[in-house]
Amino acid sequence: MPHSQTSAPRDRQVGVRLARGASPWLLPTVATAALSLARARRSGAAKAVALPATALAAGMLWFFRDPEREIAQGRVISPADGVVQSIMPWKDGRTRVAIFMSPLNVHVNRAPLAGTVTSVEHIPGGFVPAFNKESENNERVVWHFDTELGDIEMIQIAGAVARRIVPYLPEGTKVEQGDRIGLIRFGSRVDLYLPEGVEVAVEVGQKTVAGVTRIDRD
């Protein structure tokens, strides 16, 4: 294993919290809403701003929610909330499961298996809609995990609105299955590559829940 190994911080059971990496988007909207509400009684302009600003702040709070999950049992679990967009055999024998995440989904991604993060690579690219085939060339972060099934590759792909992927863990970190590993802001996609011989349990169009939906079949 390369590099010294650290462990991912364990989740505290506090119900629903806000995602790490939300502050650059969340703080300005909440501050604008609070300021416009405070001035609304004395200023017509502030009153006009208060309603949309408050609605936007509420939307941001909803988008950046990060609920606790009871992690499911199984070899491979979903790394993302969303809908299975495609299931595609790959040239090297692996199977790619692509999960599309709409702006309404929780956007915190989780480790599909227990293991060690062996690589976290940021690759610059475009920002076409994540449901578009050309999104494979979008801005992305490529993860590799050393697991009991061997090397597992997972790719976080930015969408047309998501212009920032926030990895939580560095190379060398030990993770438990279901640990939070990163955030993609707004609509996006997560691709998971299953090793040769691992049968897929989900179907195209099926909804997935990060840390809960099992991806493989016994």
C-alpha cells in the first residue's frame, strides 16, 4: 500500500447535517436572506429581495443536506443517490454502472466498499449536462480503492451546473463501506466500475440511495 494510511473520520449520529464543502455557496445566500429580512420593514427594495433570497437559502439548505444512513449489508453498495442511467460492459471485463444525480438528490457520495484509497485524481474538462454521453469528458475526480474485490474505480463527474467536486479524503486513507468521501455540487453523475465476474443487481431507471442500495448480486 502506498503512503502512510489514515482513517476516514467516523460519522456522528446527529440526524441530518450539512455537507462539508457547502459553505462557499450556502453562507452568502443565507446572509443575503437574513439581511434582507432584517431590513424588509424599513426598505421596499429589501422587502422585494427578501422573498426570493429566503427561498434560495431554503433551497440551498435542502440541496446541501447530508442525512445519516443505516449502511446496508452487501459487497458493493451505491456510492450515490440518483437513478441508474446506464449499465455497460467495459472492454477490460468490468461493468460500468452510471448513476445520474439530479439537483434534488443528496450530493454527498459514499465509499462503495471498505478498503484503502489508493488514488484521487482531478481531471479538468467540460461541463455538459451529466445525462449527456459527452459528459464523460467533463470535469471529474477519479477514485481508486484497494478492496477485497481488488481495485475498484469510481468517478465523480461534474454536470452543466456542478462546477466543483470536493473530495473529502486523501490518498492512503482507510475507509469503511458507506463512509462519506466527497461532494459534487448540483446536478452530476457517478460512475462505478464493477470487477469482472461481479453481477449487477440494479436496473436502468432504478433509484439508488448512497450507502443503502446494493449494486452487486451474490
